[in-house]
Amino acid sequence: KLKTGKGLKTIKISSSDKPLKKKTKCQVAGWGQTEKEKVVNDLLVTDVSPINSTVCQTMWKKVRVKLPDN
């Protein structure tokens, strides 16, 4: 079991039966290649807005990733 405390906390994850409202503040985080093709070792975090699920599915298909229907 994870112990939360200073500098370590859990995040909320949306469920598929409750779509996010358009103006919901969301954050994404990850490592890897940036737009400028530089590989980073530090965890990057940014704020994003939810997008339409059809648009999301279309974008992920372009990189050959199959997402669940919800």
C-alpha cells in the first residue's frame, strides 16, 4: 500500500460513465521525446483541456494505438 505524505499524493481519475466537462482542468505527465525531438529524463507535467472522445480516438489511431471504446 502506498503511503501518501509531503511531496507524494494520489490523483483522481475520471470514470468512463462521467465525461469531463469542457472547462475541466486536467494534467498530463510523462517522459520521452518532446515536440523539438529532444529526449528528456525529467518528468514533465502540463495542464490540458479535455477533447471530444472521437477526436481522441482519431489522433491515437494515427500513432497506431487502440483505445477502449469508452
